[in-house]
Amino acid sequence: MNYLSEYAMFDSVKEMDEAIAEHIRRNQHELNETDRDVLMMLSRYSVKYKGAAHLKIDTIAAAIGKSGRTVQRSLRKLERLNIIERKEFIRKKSGGHGANIYVILPVNVAADMSDREDTDKPNDSGEEKADDQAETISLL
């Protein structure tokens, strides 16, 4: 399983655990208990190659006591929230699709915050300028 070393995203297990805790904190309202269980299962199998796990959906489902379909939905949600990334794995000898590789992503602080643009001149205040033309007023 040395091929997983190219997918390792962290230098230490502590760094990976901190990233997972931050992902859970930032997405606490979007993640349900099953999503957290799936993420914790991935993290348990990502210790040797920090951040990369090679697991079948059925293995995850059996470990957390949910159906395979529920685990698939949860994995898709974790992907959509940029917590994990799924890499397809094709067997070299038989050529078929194998279990996917799931990569836990580091927290991207720069993507969540937008940079301010420095300008040389001040911006308009946003107030509309008064027209010089007289406007008629209806008393009705």
C-alpha cells in the first residue's frame, strides 16, 4: 500500500486531527451524526498514510452500522463541503475498479476569506448624486 503515500496530505497525525476538528467546527450545521461517523472512520484508516484511506463503501457501512447507500450519500456530502476528495482506483492486474481512495483535505483558510483590494483613491460613497433637473411633485 505504498501507493497511498503519494496521497498523504499531512505531516503528522496531530495536524490531520486538527484539520478534521476544524472541518467539523466550520460545517457543524451541515454535518449530521452519520457524516461525522464516516469522517471519523476515514480518519482512523488514515493514520499510517496521513490523510489517505483506501476503503470500500461496504467496509465503512459495516463499521458504522449504516447501509451502503447512506454511506455513499454521506461521502458525496463530505466531498461537496471540501472535507474529502475521492480518487478512483483501478486495479493494475485485473484492470477493474477497486475501492476508492479517500483523501482528507487540509483546511483552506485562504479560500474562506476574501482579500481586500488596496486602492489609491477612495471609492464613491454609494449615494446617488442629485439631479440638477427639477422634478415635478404630484399632490394627489
